[in-house]
Amino acid sequence: MSPEQVLFWVFAVSTVIAASGVVIAKNPIAAAMSLVATFFFLAGIYVLLWAHTIAALQVLVYAGAIMVLFLFVIMLLSLQDTGRTMQFSVARLLGAIGTAGLLAALIASFRQLPVIEKTWTQDPVQIASFGTIQKVGEVLYTQWLFPFEAVSLLLLVAILGAVVVAKPRI
């Protein structure tokens, strides 16, 4: 195995473990910190893919700004550890069945993907421009402008909602 493959597996397994910590953690602060770890491990995978700009954006935007925002909202709402236990319910069963169905659909769609003989990784021009700030900006502000602005508006509405919910306690 090459060093890149070893690092990939280290980052991939660590990402899955940290992401599981987000779901399993009972304390919201611990879940947020697990999400920060997940973002850092994903940035490591981006570096292995030679997408250094995207890795830096991952750390700066998500692990930095977005997680500070999440922690601010969690602390503003002063969420407590409720001491909840895992109980069987119909909603959990339906959620598990839905998750399994989505996973099966994802696997089926991956199996139907065509095999491509020549990939973009064999084109030196595309390799040189992959992951650069110019290329990210071109794609973000042309093809993905509306979703980008919609997400920023959604985050703003979420912050305002958290402030309105917490206002009687402030």
C-alpha cells in the first residue's frame, strides 16, 4: 500500500468515527465538537485529492465560521443533557427502514453508473485547474449561485429563529 492509501484509510475511518460521534453524542456541545473533527478529517481527504483550496475552505468556513455559529446557537438556547435513553418507537423503526431504503437506492444507483474509459484525470489542463480558487469561484458563482445564496439565507433565518426562541430567557 502506498502512503496516500494509508492516509486515505486513516482519514476515512476517522471521518466515519467522528460522524458517528455527532449522531451518538447526548451532549450537544460534544456533538458539535465531533462535527468539527469530521470537518478536519474531510479536509485531510481533500488534501489527498489535491484539492488544497477546497480543504482550506472546509477548515475556514465549516470548521471555523459555521461551527462557531452552531455553538453560539447551542449556547444561546442553553440546551441541556436530557439524559434520554434509547427507546423503541414506531418513528425510530420507520426512520431505520427509510435509511436502509435510501442506502439501497444509493448502492443501486452506483451500480448503474457507466464505466468511463478516459477520465478527466488524464487531461493535464483540467488537472492544473482543479481545486484552484478561480475554478471554485467560477463554479460557485455561475452554476451554483442560487443554492449558495439559498443556504446563506437559510442560515440567517435559523439564527433569527434561535434568537426569537431564546429571547424570553435573555
